[in-house]
Amino acid sequence: MSLARYQRVLAVRAARQAIILGILVRVPLFAGNVVLTLHVVSSLDRSYGQAGFVTAAATGCIAISGPWRGRLLDRYGLRRVVLPSVVVTAACWAVAPFAGYWVLFAAAALAGLFAVPTFSIIRQAVITAVPDDDRRTALALDSVAVEISFMIGPAVGVWAATTWSTSWVLFSIEMFGVLAGISLWLVNPAMTAEERSDEPVARVPRHSWMGPRFVAVCAAAAAATIVLAGTDISIVAALRSFHDSTLIGPVLSVWGLGSLLGGLVYGLLHRPIPAFLLLAGLAAVTFPMAFASGAWLLTVLAFVAGLLCAPTITATVDQLSRVVPGNVRGEALGWHGAAMTVGSGLGAPLAGVAIDWWGVGGGLVVVSAIGAAVAVLGTTISARRAAVAPVEARTPAAATVG
């Protein structure tokens, strides 16, 4: 496999800029939830359940805001959407780290509702910056940037929170996020080809693109993150049962490394692999982890499972970007991000309940089964749509339009 495809993408200044901005805005996003939990438990002396209540409220509000702010992004452009986000989040996080529990709860939820639509902006910028032939490669690079952000953010956040006051660490991380939002506002990357050509943008009704294929791709994204979140908590549970808790960090890092390498390889392929096939593969390679008998076997299986993590997410973004018009891509990616957020929120509790009922392997079995079921359903929907398309093309109305 030649690296020329990546060299071609990285030679485009707008693509490089978008990927770097993506890392800057995502690191505080991934670090924030971890530090928020530590702050509630240690500085506010509350329970882990109450900490989870705050993070769930913030995460839920971010999921709600994704499609809403994505639609505003399509209608009004980046700067008019990012500026209110920066002002509101700066005001919320200037107060919340130094306030009591319920003020923190309300401020975190409000900040979530006005969160900068990071994933919509960065992925649109990446897609717009490169030709269609390089889209998958560019999105694979973005997925690698997500993995890098995920590895950096929580690690730095936990280290800082155990070294200094969690109030000031939380304040600093969230203000770094505000500065990243200001950077987005200043750079103002193009979101659509129409922006670059200064052509008028036509309004597209939602019902014309939010059909079965779109919903199926969003379901695949949600199922993928259910598998990932369930795998995360299952690895922790398995290593604790092996009395190897000190290996939790290294094993999760090996899993993330597999994802990073898988994403890079996927970006070099000459032909795309359908998202539903990759989701089925992700479920299939995750399932054997349920039967790992020790930490080292679990590490090897986690690496293999990781190889399909980033490719599956990349494929859902690529596939979704091709089934919706470019001038509604902000809202579409907002729904995609919301689906992933909901999946992440469901995966851990589903796996946790399964672990409580059936043992350590139960969580991996359940989330793998969900991934496989959604993959089969999505493949069926895609096959039916492919069969209907030629029939529609032969109708008199279609002939008249042609």
C-alpha cells in the first residue's frame, strides 16, 4: 500500500488545518468529562452516582444540541454559530468549577446545549477540503486524530486533577476548549463547496434526505459506539477479575493502538468497505474477547478488535456524507454525532448489567450481538433500496424528469 494518498491529502493546506484544529478542540472535550467526574467526587465530596448524573446531563445536552446546531451551521455559517457557543460556554465554565453541585449541574447542561458543533465542523471541513476520491483517506486521518485526542485528553486530565486543585484544572481545560472554539471562529474553514464558490445555497427539505438509508447509517454509528463503550467497561471488569488492575491502562492503550493502525490502513484502500460489513466484522472480532482466560490473551484480542474500530466509524461518516446533499451536511453530521453520543451512553450500562447477570464475558456478548443485529438490519435496508432504485428509474415520472 502506498502512502501517496495520505501525502496528497496532507498537501492540501485546508485539510491539514482542519485536522490540527480537530485535535485542539477534541482534547478538552475528552478530558473534560473525566475531570468533571473527579471534581464532583473529590472536591465536592459527592458519590460516583451523582458525578455520573452530571456527566450524563452534559453528554445528553451535547447529543441534543448536535442536530440543532448543525442545522444552524447549514443555515447561518460557522461564525454565527460558533460565536454564541463560545460566549455561553465561557460564561458557564467561568463559574461552574467554583460553585456547588447543583449550580455545576445546571451550568454543565447549559454549556452542553451550546457546545461548539465540533464533529460537524471538522468533518465538513475535511470533506470539503479534498476531492471526492480522497474523502475516505481524509476521514481516516480525522479518525486517527480522534484516537490521538482520546489518548491525550483523559490521560492529561487525570494527571493534572491528581496534581492540582480539580476546580482550577476543570476551569483550565474548559477555557482551553473556549480558546479552541475561538481558533475555529478565526480560521473559519469552508464547510461546503458552495461556500468556496460563493454560489447561493438552496434550501433542502428534511424529508427528502432523512430516509431509511440515512437512519440506517446513524443506527450503525450508534451500534458501533455501543460496542466500543461496552468493550471499554468489559476490559476493566475482565482485568479486575484476573487481579491485573494495573494493566487496565496498557490494555486500553493497545486497543486504541489497534484502532489507530486500522484507521490508517483503511484510508489507504482503493475501494470502500460498506459500513454495515465493517460493523459486522467489529462485532465478530469483539465477541471472542468474552472468552479470554487471562490478561495477555485479552490484550491480543483487544488489539485485533481495535483494528476495526476506527474503520467502522470512518465508514459511517463517509457513507452518510454521500447520501445527503452537501448543504445539509451540518445537520446530518449532527444527527450522526448524536447517534454516536447516545450509543456511548447506552453501551456502558448495557454491558454493566450483562456483566452483573452473566459474568465478565456477558457484556461483550451483549454488545457484540447488538452490533451484529444492526449490521444485518442495515444490510437488508441497503439491499432493498438498491433493488428499488432501478424500478424507480424506469417509472414514467422518472423518465420525464430525466
